[in-house]
Amino acid sequence: MIELSNYVILSAIIFFIGVLGVVTRRSIIVILLSIELMLNAVNINFVAFSHYLQSITGQVFVFFTLTVAAAEVAVGLALIVAIYRNRKTVNVEELDIMKW
């Protein structure tokens, strides 16, 4: 049987990969995907602890987190498309939104 510590270590590794993606990448799309990766790492923790504690609350939190993440992706992609139409780039360093 897989222990709780294995899930926590996996979740920490995935979360760290997401943080590295946010910090090092220049594309808005990759940054958005890295944020989703961090949210999924937290969801792994919720499910693992929910199973370990024999409680359903962690799984309920995952359901709401996935719902909010889906809405965040929809709004984020709509903003990225609007920015790309105006600026013709999705590079973070080239975007200075205040100077339209």
C-alpha cells in the first residue's frame, strides 16, 4: 500500500515544478499552466489526506477547487486572447498594460 508520505512528496515535487514554471518562464500561457499545476498539487494533498483521515471533506474541497480552476482558466485565456489581439505578443516582459 502506498503511504501518505509518498503522496505528500509527489505533491511537493509537482508544486515545486509549478513554482519554477511561474518564476522562470516568459510566456503568459506557460505561467497559467504552471499555476494550474500548483493547484493540482494541492488537490493531490487534499485527496491524500482525505483518504488517510477517512473523511470526505478533502474531496469536496477538490471539487470546488477544480470548479474555480476551470473558471480561472476560461477568464485567463480570454484575457490572453484580448492582450494578444492588441499587442501581438504574450511575452510578459514586453507587456506594460498601463501604456496602451
